[in-house]
Amino acid sequence: MAAYTTLLVILVIVILVGIYFYFRHRARKKALTRKYGHDPSHTELYFEEYFEDIIESWDLVREDEAHRWADNMEDRLSELSGKIESLKSNKHKIDQEFEMVENRIDKLETQEEMR
């Protein structure tokens, strides 16, 4: 008698699990039909289920992350452009001073030769 009761309990559990998965699949399919506007294909269902894993395992970047990276890169590039302009102006000043030093050396050499 206990064996029949155990089998009956197992059968009820299997039926309840089957009903749960049936309604879960039906609700999911209804939600995805609303999302896509048609019955989703197997490919759409696959990507819907595993999209996060695919992104992570393939080291892909989401669009919002790419935009943040691009904005960050633009800020860094504009900062570096400012530094480059500053370095160019400093180079111009140093070149002028170097030219003045060379002129002085040339004058001193000319004076030395005249002696």
C-alpha cells in the first residue's frame, strides 16, 4: 500500500511539474510574441535565452558601453589635444631661445677670431 502511495505522490509531482513547464512556456511565448510582433523563430528564442552568455563568452560590447567608451575617448583626446598645443607653443619658445643662444655663440666665435 505504501508503494502505491509513493508512486501516486511521484506521479502527482511529475504532472504538476509538467503543468508548470507547459504554462511557463506558454506565457513566455505569449510575451515574446508581443515583443517581436509574431511567433518567434527558434533562432530568436535561442538568442533571447542565451544572449547574456553570448555577450560574455564572446567578449562583445553592448551599444551603451561603446557609446560611453567613445565619449570617454573623446574627452581624453580633447585633453591631449590641449596638451599638444601647449607643447607646440613651448617648443616654439625653446626654438627661439636656442636660436638666440646660437647667435650669441656665433658672435663670440667671430669676436674670438678677430683677436
